[in-house]
Amino acid sequence: MTAPRTAPRTAPRTAPRTAPGTPLPVVLAGARGHGRWHVANIRRLEAEGLVRLAGICELTPLTEDEFGGELPEQSADFGALLDSTGARIAVICTPIPTHTDLALAAAERGVHILLEKPPAPSYAEYRRMADGVAAAGVACQIGFQSLGSHAVPAIRGLVAEGAVGRVVGIGGAGAWVRPEEYFRRAPWAGRRRLNGVDVVDGALTNPLAHAVATALALADSTRAEDVAGIETELLRANDIESDDTSCVRITTTRGGSVTVAATLCAERADEPYVLVHGTTGRITFWYKQDRVLLQRADHGPEEMRFDRTDLLENLVAHLTDGTPLLVTPDGTGAFMQVVEAIRKAPDPAPLPDGAWRHVPGENRRVVPGVDGLVAAAADTLSLYSELGAPWALPAHHLPKEVSTR
């Protein structure tokens, strides 16, 4: 596994406060892959005069053709680049196991952070990052973009006013398709460990991590201490280490239940969603679309669409006028409890050959019937084994409680 280098600090540096209207210099670590989205987003905020892309950290420098224009300063040494550019913000979009060290390298230089999800591959690494950032006194935003949706506080408001009665549980569903090449896009893809280092890539911890984090947010159970127990069922159809078809049930200290089911082997790709179950109705939130459907007794269905606040824009506002951060490290502690439970669980069980098929011309594996099982899990708050999936491990073989505290 390769990662950007981090030079030691040569001297303490506290970034000066920036006057309103002055673009904040940003360094981006990881400009390929998903990093291209960050490049586009930084350019959007540059056009609005909010930020300035001051540097890019990549092991192999980008070309101007690849970048699509004149390049800022580049270096494979993240710490040195932060020093030379005078960065106020670091956007970190690098392999999962590098997140903690890079975030701490930024924090010790007084540089504020937007850290891609998942924030770390283990609870211990997450705590090391969160504690180090807090001690340094810098702001850190975790990149769960769905939590910037204005639908999240709106749904919390509906729940608080009793629109669907008493909440009895939260479900989440993600049925996606991924070709076999997806698991070969990087050395760490589809891995639980690499060169002795935790990676914990998987359906619930990476591509569909937003379903877990958003469900926990709607359950008002985002901090580590909000988790009482976790059950997991981790399986795989692809020839990988990590899970591509999995579900998790989280018991909260409030006594609630959050069940999320996910697959990267769906028959057809669908929009992921989170489902709030109430005694007199339900709320469905398609979080990538910022779309909400309210269904309740004695009312017709009501569909609503919401705007969302970009997390980098929110971080800039936090630094310039004190706007509260939307996704703090402590606010992802419950999600990291799930990551830890998945990390400590037995390696995902391979599905038997008869449980999946290869799709000709698309080079992907499909688990027939899994789309319905994912939806049923979110609808009934059940695990795959409880729904009668013939390939799922019996629920009584699974740990009923996992604690990392």
C-alpha cells in the first residue's frame, strides 16, 4: 500500500484567521478516482471566491491534460506541501488506512480538515485521529455528504412532532451493481487487510456507508456511546476478502433498532434509502436525491425535495463566521462502532456457486433475489438469515453484542 509522505514539522504554525471575502487556500490529497469529484467541487467554490486550490498531493503528479488546466503546486510530501502553500484547509481523499496519519499531519500544522469517509479503518485509529484533532484545536469535517441534506433536520422535525407516531425502528437499503473491475481499481479495494494493515473495505463501510451513517443520524444515535450492540451478517459473491452482500443491526442505548442491508451484486441498481418506521406511518428518505416520502394514517402521501449544504462550503463558513460543523468526528462515533464490529467479525463467507450468477457482457456477479431481500430487511428490520435467505448464516451463530468501549 502506498500513501503520501508526511514530512515532520520544522516549526509550529498556527494558520492566521482569514478575513471575510478572502479565498481560503486548500490542499487536496488524492485527486484521482473519487478525488476528481473534489477537484470539481473546489473549482465550483473557487468560482464563488470561497477557496483557492493551492496544492495537490499525489504520488504520481497529475498532468495538465489530466487535470484539465493549469496545475497548482504538486508534491508527494503532504506535510511539506501544507507548509509551502500556507494551506488553511486540507481535503483528504486517500486510501482508508492513510486517513489518520494525514489528518494528524494537517492538525499539527493548524490546518483544518475535510476527511473522506470512512474516517478510519478501526475504532482505535478513529480515536487516535479524533483525539489528535481535538487536541490541536482545528476543525474537522467527515465527508458524509448525505448528512448535509436539509432533509435530515426536516425528518427529525417530523419525528419530533409525532407525524408518524412513536418510532419503532430505522431501516436502510442499498442495492447497487459493481463490475469485477471495481474490486481491482486500487490495491486496497475489496480488502480487509493489506500488508498487515487494516483496510476494512466493504459494502457497508465504504460505498454504502452513507446508508449506515444516515440511518444512525435519523435515529439520533451518532455518537459512540449511543451504541449498545451490533449484529452482522457479512457475505461475498465476488472473489474478494471483504463483503459485497451484508447486513447489520444496531441496538441503540435508547432501545431502538437500526437495520441496514446492502449489496453490490443487485440484479438492478436502485437508489439507496433510509426508512423511518413509526406506529402510525413511515418516512422514506432517498438520501442521494434529497427526496422524502411521508406516509401516515388518515393522510395522503406527501413527497418533498430538499436542498443540501456542501460539506466543504460548510467548513469554510465555520472558519469564517462560526457556522456549526455538520459532521464532526464525534458525530461519526456510532458509525465507527459499526466499522469496528465488521473489522472484528469473522471474514465474510463466500456464497456457494449456486447462489450467484455471472452477467454476460457486464463482467459482474449477481445474487438472484437479493434486491427483494435488501428491501425486506429495511422494511421488517430483519437480517438476511431471519428472512430465510438460504445462503445466510443462521442468526443464532452471530454475536449479539459487540462493544469497542
